[in-house]
Amino acid sequence: MSFGNIKSILLKEIVGAVRDKRTLITMIIVPLVFYPLLFIGMGYFNQVGNKKSENSVSIVALLGKEFAVQLSEHLENQEQIKIISGVDDAVVSLKNGDIQAIIEIPPKFDDKIINNEPSQLLLEYDQTEVKSRVAQKRITQAIDDYSDKIISQRLRVKNLSEDLIHPFNLETKNVASSEKMTGTFLGILLPYLIIILIFAGAMHTAIDITAGEKERGTIATLLVSQISRLEIVIGKCLAVMMISLSSMILGLSGITISLLTGNAIAGSEAIEGMKMGISFQAFLLLFLILLPLVGLISAVLVIMGIFARNIKEASSYITPIYMLTIFLGIISISQGIELTGNMFLVPVLNSSFVFKEILMGKIFWGHILTTFTANTIIAGIALIGATRLFNKEEVLFRS
Amino acid sequence: MIQVDQLTKVFQDKKRGKIIAVNHLKFNCQKGKIYGLLGPNGAGKTTTLRILATMMIPTSGKASINGYDVVKNSSKVREQIGFLSGETGLYDRFTPRETLRFFGKINGMDNQQIDKKMDEMFQALEMEHFKDVRVGKLSTGMKQKLSIARCILHNPSVLILDEPTVGLDIMTARTVTDYVKSFKDDGKCVIYSTHIMREAEKLCDKIGIIHHGRLLAQGTLACLKKEFSLEDLEDIFFKLIERENHLR
């Protein structure tokens, strides 16, 4: 095996990919331009929408106003609630969006309050409408305040302290460091993103340099040269690995820029106080887990590309594998799921869980070694499979 | 030289069953000669040439290039051969200079050898003005010149040319056939498949007429004319094809 030959194939594929406008669009323009624009746009419109909802006054129909004089006054005094009465068909008005909520007061409400008897209020709103949800929150808050006021009055009448109904306070304190908080936040999202970005980045190049070569008729010129099939496959897999790693790094950079710019625009505090606490050891471990995973995904994609007759066929073969990868990635997002022993032999799933553990600061050597070994062996088998396919004339010259 | 003995290739097709693409073919071609493999589409020409170029393995029979068996010594065979087909097999995103450097390297040449050979070929094939233009922007004629350069860059002694003029305009086709003649003058052994009678008449020292994988007749043009008492290669060709179809 000649490393010079592998290098020649690798360089040829990398230069070819870099000169392909589609690669540049998917690798650079989409993550570094479109992601931030998308997040800025989403942040901006979300902010505008929220402000509009917060600033608007909720129109509320009050039915049975005469049964609760003090409560009606209390509600009317709320700045962002406008009480209307005498609505003919309040439910229809609510459904049409003319009003945002209905409060129904039963007869003798005030009497029951005075006599310390329990009473029932009914609040109707439309869960599917933002303005109606805002109205529901405002009314609930206002009624809770009114309820507290009545309780205080009753306690005062009976000369009782408010401490009687609040025997103790519960103070909660988060002991997690900001690094751990960041790690947990990243641990949920990052493994999934890494896997999807690796796959998406590798897909186009893998198809182009395998099925694409068949479609363009360039494969024969490679096969009759003095380079071995193994050298061709290794060179091509390395090229796909490099492109997908670069694509993942650019994708993550794009998402980081997007989060920072998007949040800055929207004024969100979601990532305020975030601190990256990844140690050098954790970083090395992440890379150690990443390499066989990228190798495995690249080799599988190269197999699919070689097997397919043309680019179109390769895309249809790869789509179900992409869906499966997304599914395995989603499992890692789900909180509370823990992998057991043998499950760390399942490619993609194992990496995403080990990524998660490392990012959360948990180093389980058993999981790391199992994942690394399993993925390396499977990547090696896939590489051998790809080389075998490259030797099969019925695959190379399928028509 | 090329030696082919009882070469057979059978494909298994799910729908059509067993297909004998090449059926006990036997011929040879010497140094400084052009052997023309003449036949209609689907005759087995491309399969034969793919076996000779080590891209396919024969079902039975033998073939050797300069004494090296195409199955047992495939890597040695690949050192001896240059392969050219109608499909240019070039990378659109590379320039001719980059293309030749790449193929030179994977054919075991060092940078000095590649540079020297490239300069020679850019001059000989009049490629100077487009040597740094990407292949995707070149005309068909320019591409075929580059394909010729790619094929002979590592100075192979045997050239396997699979319908190299198919789909080319008359001017480009002429450029290709002129080069094929020059290969012969350089002492190379050339096997040339075609279905164009005129090309076979003009270029080939020996012609083998192939149909349904079988070699129906072979010999020099003069011998074939004498054998079939016909003056025109096309008439000889059709007579053989009709006879073969009648027998089947």
C-alpha cells in the first residue's frame, strides 16, 4: 500500500469538493450565513410578537358582575384588563377573537365570601390563541391576588398571624457550577447536532466521489491506473472524513454565532452566564470518540455510493440511513434514558451517549473504550466492505 | 504484445438469465501493429477490452499483455497499458495540467518525469492555450486531446482504445485517428474497437469481426477481401453478420 497514492486520491477529492459550488454552499454559506440570519429573524419576530402580546389590553367579558362587586372592581383596576359586560353571546365572541376570556361569577358569590363559604368561579379562554393565553395568565394572577387579600382580611378578623398558613419557607439553591450547567445544556443538544452535521456534511461528497464518478464515466480511468482498489477506497474515505469534520466544525460555529447573535437581538437571557468548562482531557476524549464515528459514517456512505448506479440512486439509498441516524440521535436528546452495557456496541447511539457523558463531566472509561473499539471495528469492516465492492465488476459496471 | 486465448465472459442476469458476452475469443496483436475489433453494439467489444484492461475477470480462457496474465498479474498489466474510450473520463473541476499530474502520480511517475512529459505533450497535442483552463469549460475536441495525453502519459507499450471516436465531430475524430497512427509508428501495440468500417480500413493492420461475443473472421483487410471475394469491408461485415444470424 502506497501512502503517496492515498494522498493523491485524498487531495484530488478534497480539491474537487472545494471547487464544487454545492459543497461551498452547504459547508460555508448555509452554516455561517443562513443559520445566523435564520436565528436573528426568528429572535426578532419572536420578540416583536411577544411585545405585541404583552402590550395589548385583554378584553374580558364578565358575566354575573352584580354577584361580585368587589372582585369586579379589583379586575377593573387591573391596567391590562378591560372588563366588558352585557355581551350577548360571549362564547361566540371568544371563538371569534373579539374578546380574550370570559369570567363567569355564580349567584350569591359575595354572600358566600362574607359567610366564609366556598365558591366557584369559571374562567373560559382559547388555548390556541396567544392573546387568550396572555389574558388567562393575567386574570389568574389578579384573582390570586384578590384571594390572598380575602385570606389576609379573614386572618386579621380572627386576630391570627399570616404565619399560621405559611409554617415555613422553602429556599432552593442550585449548587451546580456554571460550567456544569453549560455542560448539561450542551450535553443534551450537542451530541445530536454533531451526528447530524457529520452525516449531512459527508453525504454530498461521498455520493459525488463514488456514484458521481460512475455517472460521469471517470471510474474506469481510475481502475486501469496503477493504484490499488484499497488505496482508492482509503483515499476516498479520508476525503469524506475531512469534509464531514470540517462541515461539522463550520456547522457548530454557525450555530454558536446564531445563538449569540440571535439572543443578542432578542435580548434573551437563555445563554447568559454560560461558561465553557471543557477540559483539555475531555476535548481529547471527544475527538477520540469522534474519529471512528466519522470514519464509520464515511465508509458506510462510500459503500452506498459505490453500490448505486448513479447519484439519484445513491441519494435514495442514503435517505433511510440518514433517518435512522436522526432517530438514534433523538434518543440521546431524550432525558432520563440511560444506556446499558451492550447498548454501547450500537454505533451512533454509543457515541451520542458518550459525548453526552463527557460534556457533563462524567468520564466512564468502560463506555469510552467500548464505544471507541466497537466503532473502530465496524468502521474497519465497512472499509473492507467498500474495497470488496470496488473489486466487484457487477457493481462497478451495473447499468 | 496482446495474446487472447479462448477468452469467455458470461454474465448472469436476473431477467435474461445467462448471457455469453464473449465466447471463446482467440487473437493476438504484435508490437507496432493495430488490431481492430469490429462489431455492432453489444457484440462484446467493450467487455473484451475491459478484461484486457483488468477491469473485469474472464469466466474462462486466458489473456496476457506483454506476457503478464490479466488476472494473475493485473497490477503488472496496468503498468503496461493505456486505456482510452469514447467517454473522456475526465474531471470537470481540474485543469489539464492538474489532471495529468494526478494521473502521472497514481501511475508511479515522479514530479520531474511528469513535468517533462507534460511539456512534451502540451506542445505535441497543441494544448498550450488551454492547459490551465478547467476541463468543464473545454470543447469535446480539447477534452479528447487531454484524454489522449492522459492515456499515454506514463508511456505504456500497449494501448487499449474502446471506440475512442464515438460521439466526436469529424475534426476531433480525425485528431484521434491521427494519434492512433502515431502510436503505431512509435512501436506500440494497439487494440482498437470500433463499429465504423472506414476507421477500421484506414487504421488497422489486422481486423477481427465480432458478433454475439464470437469472432466470426479475422485477418488483414486484403486477406478478408480475398476470403470473401468482396471488395468492401462493410459488405464483408454484413455477409458475416447475416450468416451468423441465420445459423442462430
